[in-house]
Amino acid sequence: MEELKKDLRYRDLRSVRRWCFNNHVGIFSDVGSKWRYVLKEEFEKAKSRCSMPSPRLRRKKMHTSSGTYIPQGEYEKKFLSIFTSI
């Protein structure tokens, strides 16, 4: 699972598990073992289907559109109007 965390560029294993669940990649473990693993072929297939950007890029894309900032809420709009009037 640590290799998946590095490959997907996540900081936490919970995010890796969520990604696997959302992309239908099964997480397995042996009976009586705490170690978890996934099938490499299944992971590679899901990763090629997804071709997701890193989490930081995803967060940035939510708030930008073609390079300009678009405020989403009332407080953001007020802050932006104050900030641009300076």
C-alpha cells in the first residue's frame, strides 16, 4: 500500500483506499495478516482509465478557470472586492 501511496502521490493511506474503492480496485489481505495488497494488473488498468492529476492540481482546478480566480461564496466575493480595491 505504501507503493500505491507514492505512485498516486497521496499522503495518507485512507486516500489510497478511497481511490481504490472509487476505481473498483480490490484490496486484499491474507488471513491473520495486517498487510494489504492489490493486484498489479487491476491497479494499472484502473490508473490508465483514470489518468488523474495530483491532489494539489485537482484542488487548484476547482477554484480556477483558465487561469483566473472565480470566487465561489459570499465571503470570497467580499474578500476579493476588498483585495482588488487596494
